[in-house]
Amino acid sequence: MLQRLLEPKLPGAGGFIGGATTRPWVMAASVRKAPLDQKIRTDLRLICSKGTPVERVAFFAAYEVPVANRHGLQEHARGTHGVDLEILDGQAVSHSLSQAGLPNATWTFPQR
């Protein structure tokens, strides 16, 4: 499980960085080309059915996930698994990396 440690306040940070949480969440990713809907649904099922409960899943995709598909998958994640789903495709990742305050972010992988 990935834990993300951020300063309590990141002035001007928006998007994925500004929406950071201190609660457990999981990151999944794919470089598979579209359509990704079934891959994301399968990953959500596997993530939410085993291990430590999480409240949020961040899914990084190398290729674009159309907005309508993204919204449908987010509704599925909330309704079926009770988690928030953030989908970041290549364009969204580029936008997040350009946000102010990113140099203050630290990513850690805890040892078990």
C-alpha cells in the first residue's frame, strides 16, 4: 500500500495534489490502450476485496480515458465498492505535475 505524506497545507495546489488525503489509498496503473473500463473494474474488485480497507484508489493510465467513461467508473467505484476513484490519464498527470507546491510532496513505501 502506498502512503502519501504531504505538508498539511499546500498553497495553490489543486487537482490530485490538492485533494490529498491522510487516509490509506491504493495506486494502480496501466499502459494498456483503450478501452480500459474492464481493466479498471477488475482492479477495483481485486483491490477492494483483499487486504487493508482503503477509501480511495488512484488509477494512472498512459492513454486517455474519456470523461464519460471516467464518470461512469467513478460512480461504479462509489456504488459497488464504497471508494473514491481518481483516474489520471497522461494529460491529467501532466497537469498535476505543473501544479504549485509539488516539490513539497513526499512519497513513501512503508516496510512491513
